[in-house]
Amino acid sequence: MEKSSQQQEASYQIETTASSEQLAFRGKLQEAFVNSPLSVEDKLFNIGLYTRSSVLVKFLVMSEIYQRICPIPGCLIEFGTWWGQNLVLLENLRAIHEPFNKQRTIIGFDTFDGYTPLSDRDKESEVWSENSYSTGKDYVEYLRKLLESHEGCNVLGHVRGRHKLIDGDVSQTAPKYFKDHPETIVAFAYFDMALYQPTKAALEAVKPHLISGSVLLMDELTWDESPGEAIAFKEVFDRDEVTIEKCLLYPSKAIITIR
């Protein structure tokens, strides 16, 4: 895993609006985390000591959306998982909000090799150049075991196999998955791939499996640096099929509800 981490460190540049002063304070938080006097067990139990607001808000947003989809049957999907934090959040939110729902399957799609090539519908960017945000293929097994560990900590820990990681280009893997699993109903799908081609392929693959009340969370729907996501969405969904609202706590994200 060390090699994958080093490889990842040089493979991307996180987009940020933080000032140089704010970035300096983030550096101080990182130093405090690395040099913490707490034991590993205590540090994990008190992780809020080192969690800044711009990260905490993501947890709050996911919790709000999970509560929306609690009455909706079906699986939870993320297209573009990166390190898999949202998949872990979904598992733990399932344990909090509906601890005895053993039918929730959590599915993550990612290349684990980073971004695929841009199309003419995408904008050139240093953020998602080809293969940026790569975790390395070795990370898939690590994430799978991590999800199993979280699952094992929760109420339904004895019910195994509720998580699936689908490795590869979503333009091929998503259509294949839903062809192989035509019975699938999707309660929630999070789209964080930025680019036109994989986003459109995933939207087309998932659309027949959505029901009234299903929720999509789009990460870059209104960001002009990432036009491909909005173009793909508009090509797949008509305005009368959905309602769209901005996320109150995280306005750059858009919440789409199927009518």
C-alpha cells in the first residue's frame, strides 16, 4: 500500500478556494494529527479534533440525504469512489438510521486508475487530467476489507457481503452490471466523475432502475470548470422527470429527486 500512497500523492491537485493563510492552518492541523500525544485508539475515537468544517459538512450532507432515502427501497451507489470515504459513510449511516435493514446493498464504481481521457464535451483542467486521482489497483482490496470491518462493527455485522466494488471504466462496467442484475432498484446514486462520457454512461445505465423518490447527488452539475456532467445529465433526463435543488449546506452540489 505504501507504493500506492506515494503514487497517489503525485497524481492529483485538489481543487480549493482556500487562501494561503487557511492552507497554512490546514498544515498545522496535519502536523497536530501526525504528532498527536493521543494513542491510535484515542485518536480514532476523537477524530473530530482534526476534522475541519469543510470536511465535516460532507458528513452532514450525506446524513441529510440518507434520511431522505430511508423510505425508498433499493441499493446505494457511488460512481467515482476515490478512497471510498462516502461508501464507509453510507455503511455507517445505514447502521444509524436503519440498523436492521439487511437489504441495503452499497455499490462503488471506480477505475482506481484515476480519470479516463477527456472528451470534446469536457474542459481541460489540471484537476482531472488522465489518470489523476489514481489510488492504485492494490487499494481495491484494502477498501474491500475496510468496508467489511465497518460492517462487522455494526448491528448486522453477521450479515456479510452487502458491499460491492466494481473496478474498471464505468462506461463498460455500469451497463454490464445492470444487464447482469436487471432486478436492481436504486434508491440513491452519487455522481462524482466530473467528465462527460463516464457520467452519461452511468446515468443511462442507472436510469431504468430508479423509482419515484430515488435521489441522485451530482457533484459538479453547476460548476463551469466541469461542463461535461451537466451536459450528460441534460441529455439523459428531461426536466419534467425530476426536481432539482441545490444542497443547502454544500451549494456546489445538486440534489435531484425522481418524480
